[in-house]
Amino acid sequence: MRILTNAYESNVPKSNKVSQGGTANFSRALSNFLIEHNHEWIGLIIKPEKIKNPNLSLLFEKEGRSFWKLTSPKKRNLFKNTKNLSAIEDFFKPTTDLLSDFLGKIKPDVIFLNGAYLNPWLILKAGAKLNIPIVTKHPGIWKKELERNPKLYTENGLKNLLEMEKDFSKLSSREIFLNDWSRKVYQKEVFRVNNARSEIISLPISPVKNSGKKQPNKKNYNIGVVARWDRIKNHQAVLALAKLAEEKKLPWTFYSVTSIPPTNIHQEFKENYKRYIRVEEPKNRQELNKFYKKMDLMILPSHFDVSPHVVPEALFNGTPTLISPNVGWVSDYQRTGAKNWIIDFGNPEKVVERVLELKNTPLPEKLLKILKNNSDPEYSLKKFLNVFKKVKRKL
């Protein structure tokens, strides 16, 4: 079976690019699994540049794996000022026409869209023209990201982008959600997906070897955060909690694995953040395992987070995570008796009380078992393959 997907420069063999997110890491894991099972993986990297006409070139091809680069024209303020979606489609028509020609030549059995945003949308429109089966994975909800940055778009611009997100449901043969919670939010706020045409599959996470049981830290309590530096992750709540802990003279030390942009935007907030919180650079999986083991508690105050790896990865290392009600793991917490580990971070006083209440209390063993079973790489990746087999093009 030939699977074509939107790809990332960091996934090209011998690339010097560093992976910047979970979708790229997942793409690498899935491609390795599929190739091991004698399927073909075709990665399409789309890069917008100030050019007039789109162009396509082969970057790599070897042993069932190939990567192509599509350079697409870009236009300043296209999504801010364009009044209707048809004008956006007209602007990208040369790109989608080139993509359709390309897809017609290589004839993939399935198109797998790893995320729902602009680049996959271009592939979506091109693939739909040729009636190629399309599987879309929703690692997040685009609408939630867009609504966190309202000043970037006009009312019409935002409306166009939201319509583009709906296209993924209208044109896909099957949709994959990472948990039941995210599917329900998507159905309520974006598009009423038919459950018969959607699947719930957890992301694969490799088990930790010899994680060991940590002894509680008797003198100091280490609280950790692993999160991108953006509005949706709610670093404001982390700072508010760290400030209050210091005011109360609690023996707590806060650590944050993030990358703070070296700009003057929100400079005062950034300086305060670094004053109250020990900031560490982003880490690879092995380094993160060591970080989790060093923490007594992880917190995840996100405004919206579909399936952050922090929760299972930290738990596999013996560290529990206190989450907001807007994190995809809430359903698993609720059905395993961990409701007390869900809290609104808008009130730091109540968060402090909850942390003191839960201090040195483990999350339920039932939750650990569920997370380990659902995120087992062999189990998870095989479920993705089974979806591709169900929808693949019949010749």
C-alpha cells in the first residue's frame, strides 16, 4: 500500500533539522512501522515562499521511503484580508493543480493528513479532486488555536479558516481522534462528525525501562511543566501559582521545560517567569524521562490540549500530573477515580490547596494500566494501519 502524507523536514533521513513537535515525532514512528510491514511512505513537505509559481522536487528516495518538497507561493495578509474562501482557493489553484498532477502520477492508495491546517488542506483539496481515500488525524482542533489569537484575523478571515477546518470532515473518508473528549469537542464546535466514519486511537508512546519508584522528596517539592511557549498552554497560570507559593513560603521549586522567544513582546512577563520558575531548554525523550523522575508533581494548566504526552510519559516515570478540565485526558481521569486530579487553574489559591491535599498521593493504578495499554506502540500503530486498509483505493 502506498501512503502519502504531509511531512516535516526533520523526518528526512540525515536532516539537520530538529523535530519541533509531536506530529513530526508521530510521523517518524508511523512511517518506520509501515515500512517494516512492507508498505510505502511518501512524505510531502510544503514550504511557502515569495515566489510566483509553485514547484516540486524530490529530496530523498530509498527503501520504500521518499520525500518531496513543494514550494508554494505565499501572500502577505491573505487570511486577514480575503473576504471569501473562494478567493483563497483561487490563489492556491496553481498549487493544488500541481499537487493533483503529482498525485495522479504516483497514485497513492491512501492520503494520510497528520493534522488539520493550511498545508494538509492543500493536499486535501488536491486529493479530493481525484477521489483518493483520505484519512485525517486531529491532533488538535484548529479552531481553538485560532481563537487564542483573535487580533491576527478579521471576522471574514477567521470565518474562512474555520470553513477550511470543516473541509477536512466533508472530504475525508475517515477521521481519527486521539480520545473521546476531543471528538466530542470537535463535534460540538466544528463539525458534526458521523461516529461510523471516525476512530479513536491513542498516540504511541514507548514504555520506560526500569523507571523505578521514587521516594517522596521530604524537604523540597519539585513541580514541573513541559509546554510550548504559546497562549494555549497557559504559562500565566504557572507563574501565578509559583508567585503564590513563594508568598506562602511553601518549599516548592517550579521547573519549566520550554523555549522563551528572545523578543521584547511581554518582556515583563518573561522576566517574572524566569524569576519565579527555573526554565530549562527543550529536551529529547531520554532527557525528559530524567526530568520527570526529578519532579514530584507535573502540572498541565492548558486552556485546550487534546492529548499531551506529558501525562502518560510522566506517569510512566512515577510522577503524577494535575490537569485542567480542558485537557484530553479528563475522561480517563474521571473513569478511573482520579477526579481530584482535575482542577481549574484560574484560582491559584484553590490549586495550592489541592496540591497540598494530593501531595505524595499516587494516581490510580487503573489509570496507569489504561494509558500503558492504549499507547502501546504496536497496538496503536497497528490500529492506524487497519484504518488505512479499510479505506484504501480499490483498483
